[in-house]
Amino acid sequence: MAVEIRELLDVAHTLAWQAGKITLRYFQSGVAVDHKADESPVTIADRETESFLRSAILARYPDHAILGEEEGVSGGDDAEYRWILDPIDGTKSFVRGVPLYGVMVGVLYKNEPLVGVVNMPALNEIVYAGTGLGCWWNGRPCRVSSIPALRESLVVATVAHGYEQYGKGQAFQRLVEHAGMFRTWADCYGYLLVATGRAEVALDPIMNIWDAAALAPIMREAGGTFTDWQGRPSIEHQEGIGSNGLVLNEVLDLVRG
């Protein structure tokens, strides 16, 4: 491989950490909010953070491609390495002054997730992983929990309603009814809770690739799983289930009906 995984992970970790400091300059400051075509919120913090990440990546790896939530695609279609950026995952939380938002940096090699970093700046937590290098939480190794049954599990989700519009209303209700506990500590943070053993399942009925790319290596290297609602491991199915692996079959049986 032309670039070592350890180098990519170190660079991604450093950039996500530095980018988080940019977000903190605007956090709980009453920052102005604009709305994109899909009515999702965006702020100067989102834009400035992504611009910083893009500039820093291209300065070091000018032949790498980049896909970011705010600025779209840059670089050639034939680039072996592609960086996937979500400068602020959880902008709705960010603009309300809630600390459950994250800076997400993923790296793909030949379209396969290789490296993932999620920095939660307002919580002072950063979780990161590279293929074959394990998963790390603030500098120490982390693993998913060993809880084997859904009735003992904590399930977290980005949203608590609206699953019907994605054809997942009944599936969601079945899952919540069988869970030991359900909370909406979510967006990227929900998956970090699973990767660090503090929850067993994280759910999203809809995701973009920039929401998912950093999570796949993190969940895998922590010993868990990241799949769609049919159990297929992918970052492009536009939905997500993160699990500790031990309860995945039980979860899939419920959501499939």
C-alpha cells in the first residue's frame, strides 16, 4: 500500500482534533444558522471546519480525492484514496448548544473503509481506528461490550420517531420494546457509545456516506459490526445499525419482522 495505514490514522487523528478546536470557537456562541436545499441546518462552523480539513489533506496528499458534506467532491474518480468528511455531525445539536456533535474523518482505499476518526470536541472524547490497528478511545484501547442479549442492552438512536416514512416504523417499535433500555444519545455519538462498550446498539433509518465512512472502521476494529438494516456491511446503503456483534442476529430478526 502506497501510504501506511498508521500514517493515515495519525494524520486523520491530528486533523480531526485540530478541526474540533475550530468548532469550539463557535459552540454556544449564538452562531447564525442557514438552511440547505434539504432544509438541514448549516453554519459558518461547518463550512470553516470542512475548508480547513480539505486544505490540510490536499497539502499533504494532493493526489487524494475528498468528499465532504458541505463542499462535495474534489479529486479524480481514479484516486485510490478518498477522504470522507463530515465537519459537524449533529449540527442540530451544535446550534442548540448540546455537546453531542462530532467531527468525522474517514479514509477509503479503493472504496473500502480503512481509517475512521470521530472527535467529540465539547466532550473531550476522540475515538479512532485503522484496519488492523485496533480501536482507541482517548489514547487507550477500547472494545464493544460483552452483553449477549437485547433484553440487557442499551439501544440508542438518532431519532425517536418518523421511522414510518422510511418503511421502518414497525421494525423500530419491535426493537425498542425488546431492548433493556432505549435512549436518543445519537448521531455519531451513539456509535461511539457502542464502540466503547457503553451501549450495545445504535440505529439510523437514514444516513449519508459522510455519516458512515468513519464509523465502519471504528465499529469493526472495536469488535462490533456496522451494517444496514438487512445485516449487510456497507457505508453506502443510506441507513445504519451499529452493534456489539453479540446481539446483531437478535436485532436483525426483529427489524426484518
